[in-house]
Amino acid sequence: MAHGHKSDDQEKIIFVGDSRVRKGAGFITPPDYTAYPGKSEAFIPNFLLKEWMVGVVVLVGILVLTISEPAPLGYPANPSASVIPMPDWYFLFLYQYLKYPYASGDYVLLGVLGVSGVAFGALLLAPFLDTGKERRFYKRPIASSLMILSVMAVFYLTNVAWTHYAHELEASGQKPEHIQREEEAREKHAQGLPTSNAPGQKEEVAIVEKDNPAMETFKKAGCIGCHAADMKGAGGPSLRGVGDKHSQEEILTIIKEGYNSMPAMYDQAIAQGLTDDDINHLAEWLAKQKAEQ
């Protein structure tokens, strides 16, 4: 503002503004990894090569396991089999949860949509509700408490579901398929036989004395319902080569008393018109079913 020597009514007031703008230096290149020695590295090829090497090692390990141990195949599906339905282990807690009164029956809609919707909705809203900058779990009591309670609930429900399933098996006298396969694998291992049911691992065993009258006894007794007319197995295991596993006396005991999930078949065979001699002849013929003759 400038002041002259004129009178007050003739004084001029002049405003001077500063409109200077700092000249830009153009595009600013951020520092590269060399600006942080020992703390960073080039993405290509250093970092990426390490990731690829780890991936290759994991892939080779999976391939080795796949080649060395064939996939464990279960028994053929049997629609008439009596089984206790059970989900995979990672769904056991949900399976048990749906057994409770307010999650099933008349309240199934509440159990399936209501409670699950609240749980997933809380998970979805968690980032918006918990906006604190603290990352240490003991500094976030609400979030940490909910997480611990959720983990405890999953473990508890899983344990209850499995315990109840074990009691049901014991009460019904059933044995799970994976237990049966483990026992058969141990028996095969003790006999020096392959422990896997994977196809192509061993040659097909032929039926010994296919024209023997015991073959008709085998069909008449109803054995084909579980072991098939070609003795390759349907709902039950294959009887080709059964003589390598059991003697005549053991087979006769299995017919009379049952074995694992197989019920006793003696009474049914007698009801079909067979005699004790027929059953003894059948056991003798089955004992001859061996891989090498």
C-alpha cells in the first residue's frame, strides 16, 4: 500500500498480490529397490524366480506323492446298504448345529438363514465396525473375543458330532468303510499283497473251477447280491482270490457268523433249500479261489 503527500480525500490505496507458483519438476520418479539396500530386491527376475522355484518344488512333491501312492478307491456303491450318513469332517460342526431344536424341524428356516445370515453379516460388517488402528489382538478385546468363541464353538460342535457318530456305530454294530479298508490293507500287507484297490495295479484273478456245482450253490444262497455273479464284488468285496486270505474253516465261520459289516448268511442259505453239505462244499470251493493255481 502506498501513501502519498496528498490530502486524505485524494489518497490512493493500491493492493499488491503475490501470485507466484512454484515451478513443477515434472514427473517424480519414485526410488527403486536400490535405494533400500538389504531390504528390497528387483521383482523381475529375482523375486519372481524365487516364487516360481517354490511353486515347482511343491508341484513336484505333489506329483511324487500321486505317483507313489494311488488314490484309495472305496467299495462300489450299494443302494441297499444300511449306513449312517455323515458329512466330511470339516462340515461336522454345521451338521451338529443343525441337530439342535432351534436350528431344525419347525425352525429350520431360522437355523439355515437366520443364524447363518447374522454370522456372515457380522463378518461382512467387521471391517466397518472395527475401525481401530491397533493390530495386536490383546488390544482388540471385542474382535478377539468373538474369534476365540467362534473357534471354540467349531471345535466343540465337531467333537460332539463325531462322538455321537461313534456311539451310533457302536450301537448298530456297523464299521465305517475306511476302517474296513484299513483292516484289509493290513491283511494284504501282511500277506505281501498290494494294499490298494486301484485298478491296473494287479492282474485280474480268474475263477477257479467255474463249472463246479458250488457255483450254482453260490448263486442260490444269494451271495451274488453283494459279491456279484462274476464274484468281482458289488456291495461287498470281490471273492476272486479269497482263498489267499481265508481258509475253508474261516470261510465257513464267516458264512455262519458274519464278518465286519456282512451279516450271517447261514440261515438264509438254509431257507433257500441248501443243506449243510452244500454249504461245506461252497466253503471248500471258495477256499480254492486263489490268485495262483
